[in-house]
Amino acid sequence: MPLLFSYGTLQDPAVQRANFGRELDGRRDRLPGYAAELLEVADPDVPPSHHPVVRHTGDDADGVDGTVFDVTEDELAVADRYEIDDHHRILVSLGSGVRAWVYVAA
């Protein structure tokens, strides 16, 4: 089963229910070597107008807290459609040592 790390809206149970039809099982983790910032969304149909995004810094002192979720391959495809075009999905190692997918700045 794939793992998906979220530092933003996919942590919200209402967003999970709306997109996956269920609340996801997750646990807290950290994405080392990345920093978060707010990205202005150009599409006026995507509220809110700013979304969090992470960028690789390469600095071990940097890190982003979030939640790692167990998802199915189908749910991972749903998450791909949910995320805005300014993000792309990559496989990373989290602070706990597990490998998980995460959406980073495109």
C-alpha cells in the first residue's frame, strides 16, 4: 500500500471524505530538507487563493511537519487529480525513515 505525506489540506478530514469517500489513517511525520511557503494560485476557481507548497532546500536543519497516510493506488490517483498544477508528486524519505509520496513545487 502506498504512503502519502501531506502538509496541507489533505490532512483535513472533510477534504479526505470529499475526495476519497473516507477518512484516512495517518500518523505524524516530518519531511527533512524542505521548507514550506505559500503559493498564489492563478486559477480563481480553486479556493483559497494561496496554497502551501514545499521546496527542497538540502539543509538538514529545515523540515516540514505533516501526516503520512496509508492510501490505495486508486486514492493516489485521486490525490493527483486533486492537487493543483503547481505541484508534482515525488518519492521521498521521511524523518521516520519510511518512503512516501509528497507533492512539491513544480
